[in-house]
Amino acid sequence: MHYTLMHKNLEAAEIVIDEATAAIQKVERIKNLHHLPIGTTVNARENFRKLRRDLLNELVE
């Protein structure tokens, strides 16, 4: 199912969650980089950050 990861009232990212395992399958779109959970992003390139699905899954386990 498709969900929106929120930080209070701000949309942070659009994600897909597997209902059987409750694991995040895919990060579809980052909407607000500065409101993503701390420690879940990495520098993929200069001036580009990537949200890591595996790190998000660790938060919910």
C-alpha cells in the first residue's frame, strides 16, 4: 500500500509498505528532505541525499 511519511503536519516522503511483513518496500518520492527521520539519509552524490529504505525499516522493527 502507498503511504505518506509525515513529520507532524509536513509530508516528508511517499513510501510503499508490504502489508504482509510491514516492511518498507520502496521510497517513491522525497517531498521534504529536512523532515526525514534523523540517520536515515546518506550522501549519494554532492548536493544529493538519498533516503535509505533499510535504515527506515530498522526504526520500525
